Amino acid sequence: MVKIDEVARAAGVSISTVSYALSGKRPVSAATRTRIESAVEELGYRANAGARMLAGSRTQIFALTEPFRPDTFAPTHMAFVLATSIAARRQDYDILLLTEEDAADGMRRVADSGLVDGILVLDVAPADRRVALARQLDIPSIFIGVPDDHHGLTCVDLDFEAAAALAVDRLFEAGHRVVGLIGHPAIAYENSNFPPRVRAGFEDACARREVSGLFRTTGGPVVEIAVVRAAVADMLAEGVTGFVLHGGDDAHAAVLEELAAHGRAVPDDVSVISVGATFDPASFSVPLDAIPLIPASSCDLAVDLAMRSLGSTPPEPGVHLIPPTYRAHGSVGPPATS
Amino acid sequence: MVKIDEVARAAGVSISTVSYALSGKRPVSAATRTRIESAVEELGYRANAGARMLAGSRTQIFALTEPFRPDTFAPTHMAFVLATSIAARRQDYDILLLTEEDAADGMRRVADSGLVDGILVLDVAPADRRVALARQLDIPSIFIGVPDDHHGLTCVDLDFEAAAALAVDRLFEAGHRVVGLIGHPAIAYENSNFPPRVRAGFEDACARREVSGLFRTTGGPVVEIAVVRAAVADMLAEGVTGFVLHGGDDAHAAVLEELAAHGRAVPDDVSVISVGATFDPASFSVPLDAIPLIPASSCDLAVDLAMRSLGSTPPEPGVHLIPPTYRAHGSVGPPATS
DNA sequence: TTGAAAGCGCTACCAA
DNA sequence: TTGGTAGCGCTTTCAA
């Protein structure tokens, strides 16, 4: 609508001075700046996006590729999209959605057309087709999640192995010697990168501590409450006294229900720790100790890395693992001495 | 990367001919077109997005504003985002996410900067701040959902009133005279535009049919299973024999569990119809008759209206209600003659 | 500290 | 059916 020359005229300066005053890329006297700013304000000026993309070197847009799969856990997914968007806006960037079946096409399209400055990759699979593509494109890609082959890639994620290990450690320290991991639906161990990492962290920690560690999925392709409850019942029968929960709020609730159905109190009879949840595990009937997955932590870092990748000193490729944090809510205690 | 003049040189034609061949806005001889197309293919040419936005009149981007509220039902929300994105891509449009707290700021920003050609408005509240803004902007906005004051707006949605009425009609025809609507969490009746419409359609239909209609919310701010089950128990005590379910899959499941707990079989003892669900109500333990909310229907139409709004003959503003469809799965029958 | 002007890579008008 | 070219509205270099 209103263009830069109108602002220049209103402020009695040249076009270039307006541009520099707004970008801050060249010093502008305070008086001039003030005049320009009020002209901008009055006229409601906003730089034309297309002209900026063409003349400048930045589009101020990041693409976000997020394949929607049937087994996607919607609330977590939404939380990551939101966190990414907020982090981007904080840096004056917008988010362009790439949800096409073939995410690879979209990535290539937006990269080759110069529509975006970088790509944020969500919901990473262990063997993700977007990995190979990211290496070819001439704009940076940041992976939120860690694919199996991440050579040369920049990845950000919670340190799920450490998170699971931390949970086992806490249970061990409390005295538990038989612990169980209630995971995700079986298919998530193929489609997603982090459930296997939780499992691996859990199993490694159990081996290291010489505690007995049981693992069960929660059905599939989507969570099946009955499967969850059966898993809990089986584990109780096997002598499990410490539970590690990785999964959605529905699976969490089902575990607590099944424990209640068996008359096991938390933490008096059994201990429970939630790992990698994006919801609030303190809001259950029994507030649960948690090692949460905080979308903002990953997304802020991812956007930060994307920004730095555009700068003159891009960061080295590599995996950035965010250390887990433990939030106690009283759901862990010594095992019952029956 | 590779620019239009390289394509022109490779194909032995002028720049403008390349442009016209690709846009189809001017006839190009088959031979020339073929040469150009293979040059494009070989060189991997893709028109620069910024240049296109600046020179052309279209950005090929729609904004999608989707406020994330705590009570947002994530799966449905995701389904709409996905459906919108797919519909847009089909028209060669990309989707730019607007999730900022103050959606109004984002709308104004992308409109004033010419970043997008139009705005799709999701998750519409009865009194939505985006309504006033949409009227000011000089790009078209399409609302997916119907705000209270929709004068001059273009809105698209399932005809929820008709959907609820259809459910009541079917129950009435089957012989039910006391029916109950299990709705959404209470807060949704203030934050969202469609739960009140379902309720209104239900109550009107009940009045028209002279059947007794009970209504209950499902707790709040988020669904509370215990509240759902209590609502069902109360309704059974009040003699309800036909249930209309509007809500998430968790609420549906809770209703079926509570019915089972009371020993009421579907459809022998009670009848159940799901209204406005985006998931598959045929996949429950008891397959449910459904009047579904199909995101693709609304989103395809919304994108279509957005496209037409950019054309030379923009559609009249108005509310486009999509007629409900009934899918029978055997969960409706005559009431038990006890 | 500021201004003038040369592009950025397209689209679409005017000619041929 | 095709080509030349004037912008589109900025950013940034070169000058002052």
C-alpha cells in the first residue's frame, strides 16, 4: 500500500535513509530517525515483502516440514509447531507450512525458489527421506529430532537416552530393582526417532545398574488402552515396582487406572516417573514425577541455530542434545517391603 | 539459483517467452514450449519467489491464522490445518502460519506487507477479534467457522444446526422421545463457534418434534471423563434412550463405557449418534452412526472461495453452510419396550 | 550523516 | 507467435 518513497518524502529524507533507519544497518542521527519513525507510524508503512526478498538477501521465512502420520500424537505435534512459530516470530521470522505427502518436493520447491531462508524439520523418522535432501539444498536445515544417519546435519533434541537413564537412576536410588517402561505404540519405534532412544537409554541404564528392566509398547498403530492396562498388569505380576511412562496422557491415565485397580498406591506401593511428556504430568489424579519434553527448549535452539546458519559464522553441523531436567512431584518412593 | 535468462538462452527464446510459456498467459507454439520445458527440466529452474511477488500480483501464499487455546482439541485442529494445506497446494498455494497470541497483529502484518494473497481464519470464536480486522484489510479473508457477527464476511462451515437436527430427527423417527446431547467442555461454548450451534440445532429440533431434550457439557476446561460418565448416568436416570454425541473420541469412548457399565446395549437398549466428529466413529467397540465433520469439505471450499476472491468476479460475502451427511453404522434402533 | 542510483529476477505491456 | 523492456519496491554500493 504505502511505499518507502512516501515515507521518505514525509520525513524529508532520502529513500536510502529510510531503509537504513529501519534496518539499523547504518547509523542514522537520532533526529532523523525520530522523524522517520513517526512518518512510518502515521502512514502505517510496512516494507513490501516481495521487494524485500528480491533486493535483500533474506526472506524472513522459515519452512517447517511436518509430515502428518496416522500415528502422530496431535497434542505434542501441535505444541512443537506452536513453539517453533513463537521462536521464529521472536526473530522476526514467519513459518511456512510444508505438509505435503512428499515433504521432499516441498523442501526442494521452497529452497529452489528462494521462498525461505532455512528449513526446520519436525517429526523426524529414523530413516528419513528428508535427510538426503537437506544435504543437497543450498539453504540450511535444522532437524528437531535425530535421524539415524545424521552425518553433516544440524540436529536438536532432548537427550532422550539421558532422560530415560535418569528415570532409571532415580528408581534405582529409591531402591527399586525391577522396573518397567511403558512405551509408545509399536509403530512409533519405526516411524519416530525418539521412542527407540528412550528405550535404549532405559535398557542401557538397567544393564549398568544391574536392575531388571521390562519394556512394553502400547498397542498400535494408535494407543490401545486395553493393551496399556494389560502391560501394567503383566509387569506387576513380574514384580515391577518402578514404572517409567513414555507416551501420551491417555496412556498415562490408563496406567494409573490399572495400578489403582490392583490396589497399588503411588508412591507407597509402586513408583512412577513420566519421561518425555509435553503435557503436565502433575495434573493427574496422582501428580507424577516427570522428566518433561519441553518444546520451547528444542524449538528456541533450533531457530537460533537456523539464524546462526544464515550468519557469517555458521555453526558446525552436529547433534545438540538438551540435558533432561527432573521435576519431583512425590510419585517416587522406596518399594513396598512386603 | 538458476534464473530465467539462462532458461531463455538454453531454449533459444526470449525471457518473456519463457515467462509466458510457464504461466500459460499467452499462447506459445508447441515446439517452443517443448524446448522451454526441457530447458527448465535440465537446469532445474524455479522462478524466484521474491521476484514473482514483486513483479506479479500474486504471492501464491495464504496465511492461516489458528490461535492455539488450552481447550483446543488437537486432533481436529490438526486435521483442519492439514486439509487447508492440501487444498491450498492443489491450487499451487503455500500456507503461512499465524499463531501469535495476538492473531490480529499477524494478520495486519502479512496483509500490509503484501506477503500473502488472502487469509484463512480457523478456530473462530463467537466474538472473534479477527472479524473486525478482516473487514479493514485489503486482502480477502475466509472464515472456516461462523462468528456471531458475520456481516460482510465470507464464512464456510458444516451446517451444525442441521447436523444436530438431523440426529434428533433420526432418533425421533426411530421412536425415541427423550434424547440427550453430550456436548463439549463448558468453555467451548464461549470460545468456539460451533458447539453452541450444535446445541441450538438440537434444542430447536427437540422443540419442533416435541421430544424432551437434555443437554450436558463434559466438564472443563478440558474433557473430564468422570463428568462425561456422570452425565450419561444422569441422563439414563432421566429416561434418555437416544444419545447425540458431540465431542472428542475420549468423550465418545467414555459414553460407551458408561452405557456398558449400566448394561445398556447399543442399539437394542439405547441409540447413539455421533455429530461433528473428525475421527472415525465407526471404529469404536460399537460402531456409531455419524454425521461427521469433514475438514476437507470445509477447507476445499474455503480455499476455493479465497481463489475466487482474487479473481475478477469475487463471490458475494455470505455464509456457506455445508449440508450434513448421515452415515449409518447400526447404532440406532427403536427404544427398548420395557 | 546522508543521498543517488544500480540492480535484485521476474511479469506484462507494447511492438513486431 | 515472439521479443524488447519498463517497471514492481526495496537494499546496498558508491559518492559526497
